[in-house]
Amino acid sequence: MAFDAKDAEFLLTRPEFRRFLFAAIQSAGILGQTVSASSAPGRDLHHLEGRRALGFDLLQMVHAGQSEAVRQADPDGITTLSLGLTEALNCKDSRRDARSPRDSARYDELPDAG
């Protein structure tokens, strides 16, 4: 059964899925490898390349949910990858609150100016 473009379109609207997509892409090694090519045995490199290929397949499946114009302009799915990156970087849990609470107790030990 082929993955429906309507399902991909629905999933792309969900911030939770975009964060999942980023995590999947990152664990697939598309954005960077943690093992150097010179130190790993050949079978490990085959395994890593298989993970990367699966990551690219996942990205292309989800990219099918983009509009026709986006798919025509970006056949490699960079736009969809960017959605996942943006969501992960702008996640509410990872953002700090710019307003820090005032702690007036830290001034209690200072002598009065008068």
C-alpha cells in the first residue's frame, strides 16, 4: 500500500510530527555522521548508508504532502527537511522565557542608602 499524499499533507501540519521528522532524519545520519569512514569496518558503513537511505526515503514520502509547486521547485525535499529543522529549533520547550522573574530578596543584605 502506497503512502497517501493526503496523509503526508495532514502530518506536515502537525508540529509533533515535524519534530518527529527532525529526530528521524537526525538519527538516520543525513545531517551528519558520528563515525568516520576510515575507522569503521565495511559492514558498519553499509549499515550507516542503509540508515541514511531509509531517512531519505522517509523524507521523500513526507515531501509528497507538499503542494505541487513546492515539489516541482524542490524535488529533493529540502523544504520539508527545513520544516522539521525549524520546528525542532523553535520548539516551545527549548525556548527560554525572555522575561526573568525579579528576585528582590538578593538586595536584602545591602545596607540602606540613607
